[in-house]
Amino acid sequence: MGWKEAAEPVLTRMPTVRRPEGHVPFKRKLMWTAGILVLYFFLTNIALLGVQTGGANDLFGQFRSVLAGEMGSILQVGIGPIVTASIVLQLLGGANLLGLDTDDPRDQVLYQGLQKLLVVIMTALTALPMVFAGDFLPAMQSLSLGGLQFDQTQVQLLIFAQIFAGGILLLYMDEVVSKWGVGSGIGLFIIASVSQSLVTGFLQPTQGGFFYNWYMIFTGEIQVGSLVSSDGLMTLLVTDQGGQLIALLTTLLIFGIVVYAESVRVEIPLSHARVKGARGRFPVKLIYASVLPMILVRALQANLQFIGQILATQGGGNGEGPIVLFGRELAWLGTYSNGQPDGGFFYYFAPIYSPADWMWFTADVGQEAWQVLIRMSIDVTFMVVGGAVFAIFWVETTNMGPEATAKQIQNSGMQIPGFRQNVGVIEKVMERYIPQVTVIGGALVGLLAVWANMLGTIGGVTGTGLLLAVSITYKLYEEIAEEQMMEMHPMMREMFGGGD
């Protein structure tokens, strides 16, 4: 008996959101999407019961904008477990270890059930060290609730249960949006998280807010010195306590570049084999795999830094100085200061978050120039290569590859003018464009993300978060326009298989 037969009773019984039986009107889709968005913001404002005020250390730190959670809330883990489960499934599927045929309805159910089961496991594995390892979420010594008295261990179990429930809620909220709303839940949560940070970065009435900083500069509260001095220029251009001009320019450029890149495409002409005069085009965009594979790359980095944070607080370590395992100091593995790596393996593989991490020539970053250069080189290589590799995985696992695309074109009755109506022929034409564009687009997105991080962004949303938000918003706009078109022309809906 294979693993599928053994796991089928469990996987087929995983709770699932029922698919709509017929066409869902566009207004109702918007209502479902808006309702889930309101629920998401509501949950991010529910503080975890039993956590001591102050002293908590965010394990995900700068990855928050990508993972779309909220520190200290019921959505503590964000979409991290969902993304990690996707990475595991993509790797297993890419190596053909699952033996699942996504065209088979039975295997589709097993795949979806396996994904849910992995998310449940990853949510538990992510929440456990947050609660029980170190002082990441320090629990109260005791808690009185409804006449019941809880000791510290019971309070920790209560915190774990809240985080676990939040992770599962997010899983099914994503499924509701995917089946009943517009776009995907993961994309919606990322847009919400990044937009909130951007608005806060612009408007917050304290130091660090863009408009507030400029008000303080004009009133003389923030001293920028002489504009010809390096300190004065750096205050105006870079620092969070100054003008943030480069961060503003970077944010605007990322918006422009992503929107432009989404419109760059190679269009392959198509004609209908039986209906004379019926023509169309298949667009192969520059960012063919979208920027969503960047979530996988950053999630991999987040999990790596997550492990480093845990090791730094275990085995006799206290989160400061070198990692201690089995009574031995392992400085080559990582040294920590103020909860962040400042040497060793985990330092070199930590992403560049802001200009303060690499501009050693303007400020003391705490490391030698050669160490900073090594870290920058590793970050660029990791993002460029990782972006290309995960883009390939994404294309193959979402039926966007040459073979799957050729079958879709063939099944629609279309063909490429001047070529025989044969799946193999269409696939060869697609192989001229799709693999190359996928790699180039994935690498380009990775490079843009590192560049934006190095120069900084308004609100500290990180380059990856900003890229994701802009690209997802653009695709959401396209999907809304398509939905409106089908709503206005029911015959188009029937042509695309969305009839009542």
C-alpha cells in the first residue's frame, strides 16, 4: 500500500471551504473580499492574552511586511506556515517524490489536503519555539481569567493555542478569498500589511514619519548642518531621523519599474483552427512567474534567521555573544548583539535590510568593510539565483510551463499561424520563450528587491514587500477589470468556462 492510500482517509477529511456551485456575481465577490480584509485588520489588533507587556522580541523582524502578520497579535505567525508548506510541496513535487497527478480529481483532493496538513504542522512548529524557547513571547507568571487561575506553564499553553488558532484562521481566510472573492488571500494580506506600513511611514506624527521629519527640518528641530557637509547630506538623503529623500525616490521608482515590467511582454500570435478570422495572442510577460516566488525566497531566509535566533538563546546562550551548543562557543556559526547577528554564518546570510547595514563609509555599522561586502554579495546572489530557481518551480507547479501551456492552447482550439496544429509543435515554440523569460524575470525581481532594501523604503516595508504589494495590486486591478468585463458580457463568461 502506497502513501496515498494510507494518507487518503486523513487528507480527504481535512476541513475545506466549499466551492461556489455556479457563477458568483462580481459585487458578491467584492463583499467577500472586503469582509475578509476587515477581519484580517481586526485580528491583527487582538493582542495575545497572557504575554507580558514589553520585552518581547520579534523573531521575524524585517520579514514582517512579507509574512503579513502582526507582532504580539493572534496573527503572530502570519502567512509564514502557508508559504513554508508551499516551499516543501514545490520541492517534493519538483523532485517528483509525491507521485500526484494534478489533472486527476482524486489527486487534486489529496494535494489540497496534504497542503492543509503541512500548514497545520508548520503553524505548530513555528509557534512552539516562539512561546517555549527564550524570551520571544514572555508569558506572565500567573493569570486570573474568569475565576480560573493559570500558572506560567498553562499561560504558555494558552498563548500557543491563540497563535495556532490564528494561523489556521488565516489558512481558511485565504481559501475563502480564493474561492469566493477576488484574487488570493495571501496577496490581499500582503497588500494590507505593506499599505499599512507605507501610510504609517508617511503620516505618523512622531520621528521617523516622512512628513513629520520634514516639518521638524523646516522648523529647525532636526539639525542637518551645512548641506555641503557629508553629515548634512546624509541626514537629508538617507537617515530615518532626517529627510529620507532616497527612500522616497526608491519607493516611487519601484512603483514605476514594476508597473512598466508588468506591461513588457512577448505576444505569440494565435488563430482558431476552425473559426476563420478568430485571432488572439498569448502574452509572455517579462515577469512571467509574477513576484510571488519572492515570498518563497524571503520565507526561506526568514526560517534560516529564525533558527539562528533560537540557537542564540539555547544551549547556555542568552541571545548575546556567540552561539553556545553543548557547552561550546561556536562563533563561526553566529554571534549576536541586541538580538541581531553581527558575525558568523547567520550574519553573512542575513539580508540587507536598510542603508544602515552597509554604508560603513558614513556610519559605524559594527563590521569591517570586507565583512559587509561579503554579506552584500551573498544577499545579491541568494536573491538573484533564488528568484530564478523559485520562478522555475512556480511556473512548473502552477501549469504555466511550455508543456501545460501548449495543452491549454490546443484544448482551446487555437494554433500558432504557420505551424501544424500539434501539441508538440506548440510546446517547442513555447520553449523558445517561457524558460528564458522565467529565469530573466525571476532574477530581475530578486535584484530589484535587494536594491530597494539597500537604499531603503518609506515605512521600512523592505524592497520585497514593496515589490509584492505593487505587483499584486496591479494583477488585482487586471483581475477586477476582467471580472467586470465578464459581468457585462455573459457570453464571454460561458466561453471561459464560468457559466451559471
